[in-house]
Amino acid sequence: MKKFVCLLLLAIATVPVKAQSARFGVKGGLNVATLAGDVDNSTPRVGVHAGGLVEIKIAPKFAIQPELLLSLQGAKSKYSEASPGYSYASENKINLTYLNFPVMAKFYVIPKLSLEAGPQIGLLVGAKNKYTETENDGGFVTTFSSTQDIKGGLKTAEASFNLGASYYFTDHFFTQARFCIGVTSIDETGTYYRVDNGNGFVYRSGGRTLTNNVFQASLGYRF
């Protein structure tokens, strides 16, 4: 992680910024986020992202674009079982809030279309897990729910790699699609995620690999 951060800072520091070549902007949109790795039955969670950017032209067809984004990520996980006269269902909703710092290298295929790739550092600012379960045993229904702060079980920083593209409707308005692929595991202790071991639910213990994967669709304005 330290090497990744150093390379990211070096990439920013070595970009020659000229006032006439730098254009600021804002963007926001939807996230479709999942957790990959040692996770049972993970399904996507829909969230949002918003923030600012600066596009720095370094050649007619090339640019560097650092960004600062607040991003709502995470995943959902469901489990159910049923037999005559009995049913059980549970769900975890993991809500992760990140402050992300991507630095994108942009290549303009044509004046209105750019292909983009680059590293990203994400800082975790909030993490909660909402757990619910419902049991129906012969018509007797019990429900349990709880919300747990799980930030202590996750790493403060994560590294990702981004691939995407932008299309400019005008000189100012653009749309963007991006896939953020987690490179480093976010799991610190591995003690917060409830899983079924065949005899009931238990808390899995450490040593897991758990990464963020996020698809982003954005609309933006470049000044």
C-alpha cells in the first residue's frame, strides 16, 4: 500500500500544471458496488458518488485528471432456507463510505471521446452493517434486526485501479463510465461478517481477502 501511495503522489507531482491547460469540473452519479473475495452470496449495492476534478492537458491527445470523490459503496448478502412448516431468511446490508482520490490518464481517441485508466486511493470514513433475520416456525414468526458499526474491522485505506471512458456532449457537459477494481484487501480482522457454517450463523475470523469492485456512471460539467 505504501508503494502504491508513493507512486500515486509521484504521478501527481510530476505533472506540469499550467493555468491555461488546467480545467476544473464537477461530477456525480450512480455506483453499483460489490465486495469480492471471501464473501458468501454477495450481491450489488446501489449508491451514489459526487465530487470535483481537474483535467490537465499535457499533449493534444493526452491529459491527466486527478479527482476527489465521496463514494457510497458496499454490498448485500442474502440467505434463505425453507422446509414444510418452516422458513428462515437473513440479509446483511454493508454500507461503506469512502473518500476516493483517483488519478486518471486520458487519451482522446477523437475530440469528444477519451479512454481513461489510472490508480486510486480510497480512505474509509464510515462503515455500517445492517443485519436482519426472519424465522417462521409453524406460523410463529420472529424477527431480529441490528445495525453495527464495522469500521474498526476494516482497513483505513485501500488501493484500486480504474478503467473507463468519457464522452463530451459539448465543451462543458460530459458523461462517464468507469470500473473500479480493488487491488488491496479492505478486511482488517475478518470478525464482522456473519456466514452460515451449516449449523447456524457464526462470525468468520481473520485472514480473508475482501476487495471493493464498483461500476460508476456519471454526469459532469467541465468549466
